Amino acid sequence: MNHTKSEPDTIRQLVRENYGKIAGAFETGCGACVKTACCSGEQTAAQRIGYSNAQIKSIPDVAAMGLGCGNPQAIARLKSGETVLDLGSGAGFDCFLAARAVGETGRVIGVDMTDGMVHKARRNAKNAGIDNVSFRVGEIEHLPVDDSAVDVIMSNCVINLSPEKEAVFREAYRVLRPGGRLAISDVVAVHPLPGSMLGDSQMHCACIAGAALVTDLRQLLKMVGFEQIAITLMDKSRDLIKEWAPGKNAQDYVVSAMIEAIKPVLNGTR
């Protein structure tokens, strides 16, 4: 199945179906993964993308699906009492880490477009007794979250999957409080991708074909209104990306990056 960037609904449905299969596969075994990292062993995969042993051991094993491309916790600088939103929350791994960081007075909201993932995350939270986190079904281009409701937005290898990234960042800006911040790990393009990659649905679900150029991403964040934008490339991720699409040389075009930005405080008010 091929697609173009002018087919956002088709792409979203493709992503929803593939990650729905992953959620189901983890119930009985690893048979539907679109990135080989998620099949390499839960703890091993999490370690490879930057999580510490302590972080991994503090979270239910079933939540560590290894589908990310970095560790947004490393740049989130979460504080007690903050409200955190995780875009594309999956089985809840980053949400559960954030829930511990913000404490009993804080709150974490996970949003995922896949019913199976949200069901799995809710079950994981219940089984682990983590009660300051909630999960909602929704698209990151149309967040089921009130205006100015959160202090921090995290995401791990999800925004690249969206065919409408401007809508994602406008929604992020809307739901952040003034002074709120982005702490995102994502795959970005350092060179324009060839047409053979852009038109390959498997490459899109593997978090490669939908990657935005770093220059475009920076401009988009600025246009939406964000300030103090920082995009840090993680060159060590190339070995992992190479495994996502063997023989395609994807690591020559895309790399994992840590993306930070601030919603400005206007007129001295929050």
C-alpha cells in the first residue's frame, strides 16, 4: 500500500491499524511489530533508547514496549505537582515514570489514538496501583484536553507519524499553560528523504518516512508561537534506526532528536 502526504486520513488509519496490532501482539507474543526494536526484549530496547535500569525496574514490565526513539524524561525536568501530557502514550511507560516524578499532587494524562493501547495502559495503571494518571483515546491533532491545562508535554517517537504536524503543535500550544514546555523525543530528517521512502507505508509506520526536516521543524515551532527552541540530534541512534529498515540506509537520512521549546508568558500572566 502506497500513500502520499496529501492523504492524512489514510495515513492515520494505517498507523492506527499497525499500532493496534502491536498492542494485541504484546498480549500473546511479538508478532506484529513494525520496528525491530520492540521485538528485541522489553528491557533491552528501553535501555538502548536511553532509559536507566532504575527507571525500567520502577515500571511494570508490560508497559515497556520499546517503541520509542529516546528518553523524554531526560529533558522534561518534571517537578512535584505539575500536570503532564504524553502524546501517543502507548502502554503508559513514560506516563508512569512521570507520575512518580510529579508525585501525589501532580497529574499525568496520556493520549493515544489506539483503543487497544489505551485499554492496556489503563489496565497497567490499575494493576500497578498508580492513581495519578489517566488515559484518553484521541488524536494528537485534536487533543481531548482543555486550553492551558498542562505544564509539560512529552512525546516519544510519535509526532513523526502524524501527517499534520502543524496541527499537532498548534494543539500542543493550546493546551500548554503560558510558560509550559515541550520535552519531545522524535525522529527527524537531516536530509530530504527519497521518493521511494516517502511512498512506502511500512517506512512510515517504522517512524522514518514521516520525519520532518530539522529546519522545517524549527520553523514550524516558531510559527506556532514557541520560543527557546532547541533540537539536539542524537547521532548514536543511527545504529538503532538502521535495524528498523534493514538495507534501506534510513540512518543516512533520519536520526533521533531531543526537542525542547517553551510557550511564552504574555503580559506577565500565566
